[in-house]
Amino acid sequence: MNIFRFAGDMTHLISILILLLKIYATKSCAGISLKTQELYALVFLTRYLDLFTDYVSLYNTVMKIVFIASSLAIVWCMRRHPLVRRSYDKDLDTFRHQYVVLACFVLALLLNEKFTIQEVFWAFSIYLEAVAILPQLVLLQRSGNVDNLTGQYVLFLGAYRGLYIINWIYRYFTEDHFTRWIACVSGLVQTGLYADFFYYYYLSWKTNTKLKLPA
Amino acid sequence: KLFDGTKDEL
């Protein structure tokens, strides 16, 4: 594992911690898309079906469990926690995520490495992760103002994807084999989705104003 | 082969 991959995993972890911190400290999930969080929970649950069958390293196993547990905890808080659920912006969270799930599943049935349950679900999770941030971006755009923690949450998620791409470039030059084309292509698409957000985040940082996404 | 099906990333 190289430093970029590790840094990518850490920024991913930090983004989740920021979200948990926001929910825990403010007892509010305002500005957070439940649909995106549910998609991430689905992503982790379907990708890590190999948790008990394929052992890579202790690090990988622990991270997989952390990602599954934290994503389920966030969804639980937003749906069931008596205080947190009241702050959920249901009317702003309008992205039609069910069609995206369906499209990703059909794509996974058509484009996969092997036609087995584990491989189809693995491909499904990769496709779904690429677009899972969309409901969140739509919600931020519709609500206009973005609070600091929510902005940082999305920023760290984007950084995680960017670092994964640098990790692939690094691996390309230092290892002769490493990954799967499905993950690479989807990863590029996923990172592209953040480009717009990064741009406006940079603008708000440069001008020292509150982050706002144009409608 | 570059894309050898390694699944060691998260």
C-alpha cells in the first residue's frame, strides 16, 4: 500500500467522522442527504460481501467493518434518532435515487468480471459509489447555503477520490499489475462529479465567503 | 497484465 492510497482511505474516514461529529454535536442532520447516506450503506454492504471469504489484510478487514458500521449508524440516526430525524430536509432531498440503483444494477449485470453473485454485486457497488454523491450535491444546490461541516464532509470525500486516482498513477509506474478497469473508469467518473463542487469551494475559500452553490 | 483483477483496495 502506498502513501496516496493510505491518505485516500484516511480522508474517506475523516469525511465520515466529520459527518458523525456534526450529527452528534449539533443533533442535527440539516444539509445532509439521507438518500446519499443510504446509497453509501448499500455500496459498502454489497461490496464487502467478501468480508469473510477473501482475506487481504487486517487493515482492509477493519476498514471494511468500520465503513459498513458507520454508514449504517448514520442512516439509523437520520431515520430513527428522535432529535436528529426532525432536522432532515426531506423536501430538499428529492433526487430519484431508486432509478439510479436500478440502472447501476442493470449495468452490473451486463458489465462485470465474472457472472457470479459476488462479482455482480461488487461491480454494482462500484457503479453505485460513482453516483452516490449526486443526491447530496442536488440537496446542497437546492438549499443554497452550505454549512461548514457539510462543506468539509463533501470536500474530504472528493479528496479521497482524487487521492485514489493519484494512487493508481503511482501504482502504474511502480507495479506492473494492480487493479480492475471497472474500478478505474468508475473512479474517474466519480471524481469528475466533484469538480464543480471543488471549484465553488475554492472560490468561497479564496474570497473568504460562505460556500454557496449556484442553483 | 495491468488489470489483473486484484481486489486489494477499498
